[in-house]
Amino acid sequence: MGRILERYFHRRVLDRWRKAAQMAADAPQAELRRQRDSARALQTQLRQVIDTADMRLRDPQIGSNQFPKPIGTDWSWRPDLWRWPLATPGLASPSRKASLGDQVQVFHDCPQAEIALRQNRNRLSSDLAPFNMAVEVFGFEGSFLSLSIQLPSDASQGLSLQHLIRLDTHIDAEQEIDLFARLNILSGPNTEQVLRKLDLTNSSPSVDFDLAHLPLNEKRIEKIWLDLILGNPGMNSVTLRDLTLCRHHRADL
């Protein structure tokens, strides 16, 4: 019964505003002013519903954690920045250490901080992540600019020297740029690092971090984080359309 009444009142409201639109050209000014104010108030609420629905219903779905994974993957993860909307969607002229949500931080030493970062909704049919992160840099007089991504604690559970950790990305850049990925593993008092360069001639570069040769104490792994380092970023715009990590065992020989 509730649905029937809802549809009935919805039709009545539509009929009312359809009639008002048809008679607006000849309506008295006082009545027209009242209808305009009512319509504007209603328009605000309707626009909010439409915008929220468009965001939530557009593919890929918000919160999606779906992406291709190698055979034998026992852990996979897409950071929240690429899955969920941030409370603060962007930063302009960030401090030398600034946060983008709970898992991502930006570091730089540029004195003027002519840097802007913004989370945007992905719209391409090829996109798998709901959101992307755009990094725009103007004049850059510093020596480094990097994004640091804190991996969740379950990334270290069961981690061994027989594992490979794969980073998959989808990146667009206006100008040629050097982009490096560095995996950092805190094990006891030591931090072990593996550095790889991303090949941006491919719009979806991937790298594997091999742990086999690290002097790693598997039982004392406390923390893992990933640094994305942008080399010579000045006068460039880089969009990280997706970023995912997964862990799988090295193939037996």
C-alpha cells in the first residue's frame, strides 16, 4: 500500500509542476515568484539526489576491489584512495608532509610547493578503479616528490622470502617523466628496500619486488610501505588511474 500511495503522490507532484510550467508565461507575478522559490528549493534537493546517484551507480562501482591477479596470489589490495571518496578530495600547495586519507602521504622539499593533488572519479570504460589521483606540478625547485602508501598489517602476515610482491598501475602523464617505486620493509631495527623503475611507455606498467635476496627476518616484519617517487616533475600532470598490490609465491624451478 505504501508503494501505491508513493506512486500516486509522485504523479500528483509531477502533474502540478507540469501544469505550472505550461502556465508560467501567463501567471501573475506574485504567483510566479512563489513558484520560482519553491522550484529552486526543490531543484537543490533533486540535484543532490541525482549527483549522488550518478556517482554511486557509475561503473566501476565505489569500493570495488576487483582486478586481475597472478595465479597463486594469497594477498591482494587496492588502497582506499582508489576505492572510496576522500573526506577532503584534494590538496593545494601541500606542506612538506601532508596526508591524503589514512593510507597515503605526500612528501616533498619544494620551497614554493607549486603542487596540487586531487582525487577524481574514473570515467573511462577501461577503468577498474572507482577513483584516480591527479598530481599537477608547476615550477618545481625541490629535489624530490613522492607519495608514500602504507600497506595494511595483513600484507606482512605469512610473508616469506619466497614471495614476489607485484605492483600494477595505470598511469597517464602529459610529459615524459621518470617514476620509481620503492618497497620498504621494516624488520626489527632494519629497513630493507627494493627499488624498481616503472616503464611509462606502457600505460599500465607493472613491477615485481623480489624478496629472495633481502636479509629479512621473516618473523620480525613490523611494517611495509610503498614509495612512488616522481623524478623531475616540474610542469607536468600525472594521473594515477589505478594502483594495486598483490603477493604470490615465486614459481618453482
